[in-house]
Amino acid sequence: MRCYPDTTVCCGAIVPDEEDDSSETITNPTALFEVLSKSTEAYDRGFKAENYRQIDSLRVYVLVAQDAPHAELYERQTDGSWLLREVRGLNAALSVGARCRAAAGGDLRPR
């Protein structure tokens, strides 16, 4: 089963899933973002998050509340564990640790 996040960031060349004839699925995301709603929150936090953590290239995934100024950022650590950082409030800022730089031809590669 494939999971489709609300937003995907991919640093480097996009590697499509060879089993997906529509070419809508990539296998090497760097960061994924999910906007939580009442109808999807349990699925996004549970099944999807568990599957995201199995993606080797994934460094960050972010859950954004739809009804409050609140976001949770999960960052993969060097030992493979995940660190949670939260921000709350309208003046809060969130910095995503996965960094990409623009290269020739608009290709993005990790720094």
C-alpha cells in the first residue's frame, strides 16, 4: 500500500517507484508534511507515520495541525531514532534540518 503525503521535499534526483505505472510515487523523499484533520489524524499519526519511518532517505516528517497553531517535527537522528520537536503559537517558527541547495539545472541535492 502506498501513502501519499500532503507535501514532499526531495533532495537530489527523484527516484520513481518502478511498480507505480502512473509515476506519482517517489521512493526517496527527504521531508514529508502532513496536515492533520479530524478525519485523517489517527491514520496520519499511526499507519502513515510508521511507514514513513521505514524510508531510508527520509530525514524529516512534519505534522501540522489544521485547527490550531501547532506543528510537530520528527527528525531522524544518526542512530536511526526519531527526535520530536514541537512548536505552538502564532509567533512560533519551525526550522527543518534537511537542507538542500539548488544545483545546475534546478536539481536539488543534500548539503
